[in-house]
Amino acid sequence: MIGKLSGRIDEVGESHLILDVGGVGYLVFCSGKTLGRIGQAGASAALLIETHVREDHIHLYGFADAAERAWFRLLGTVQGVGSKVALSLLSALTPGDLARAIAAQDKAALTQANGVGAKLAARLLTELKDKVGEIALGPGASLPGATSLPAAGQLGAAADDAVAALEGLGYRRVEAFAAVARAGQALGDGAKLEALIKAALKELSR
């Protein structure tokens, strides 16, 4: 199996590049974000590689960093998410954005990716919710690009109401959730709704 490739970029396409390694051109599929970071044709590049071997093909998927590769693997565990959809999600959202969207149960954030409709977004949120929650428990279960925020439903009733109030003010759910989570951590257990909203608005204004 190939785990990493270093060479010169021979060609860059919409969803792939060809990496010349010692005179051999490797076709590597990448997310839009990796393609945006890796450079133009003629530049030197190094990519972490995920190799998929099937009966009829061998495909190489390249990543600029370990966080993106880890999330590619995690996304692939969800029913209905193939390599193409996983790369689409990683083109639309960074690993950190994905973690925050899943923690906040923000379906709209996931549907920004091509090929991800409401049903698939809901499945992603459901199947990955517990995994992101476990990731947040500590360094022993750390995934690159994960979030330290609690999962949706773990904030408490007042915090859930504060998130809804901020959404009513026009803030995106993922922004509101993160701000309320930080406010709750600062104020401590038992914080009242009004105090949470006030502190969360301060977080959002920073």
C-alpha cells in the first residue's frame, strides 16, 4: 500500500492531480481544499495517500494533512458515503468545520457539499454524533480536526434555548452552538438563559 508520495506536480485537474515521482505519474484524487493548498503544475509536493483497491481498479486519494485523511476515513464509515462524497464534504468544509457541524447537529452546513442532500446529511449527523462525542472526551480518543465542544443535546435545556434564540437572531446554528458552549463553560453549570445569551453574544462579537 502507498502511504505517501513526494514528487513534482505534472498536472492539476478539477478533482485530481498527476504527481510525477521519479518519472512515474501517479493519478491522485484530492479535495478542492488540498488542491488549493498543494500548488500549481511544476511545483514540488508531498501528499499523504489513502489507497483503495478494488477488483476493477486501484485509486489513490491524496491529502495535504493528517486531519483531512482521518476525516476521509471516518466519513467513509457512514452508509451511502463513498470516496466521491467524502471528498466533496472535505472540499466544502475543513475538518474543524465538519467536527463543529456534527457536534452542533447542523444539517445545513453539511448540505453545502455537492451530492449531500438532507437525508444523507441527517444520516451523517446521526452516525457520527457519538463518535465526535467520544473524540471530545480526551487525548486518548483524539482525532485530528476534532472539536472540544460537547455534542448537541448535552448542553442542557437553557443552553439549547439560547442556541435557538441566537438562530432566531440570524446566526447560523454552528456559530450559535459554539458560542453558547463557550459561554456555558465560562459561566459554569446552572447558568440561566439570559446570562447564556448575553455571554454568547459577546463571544460572537469577538
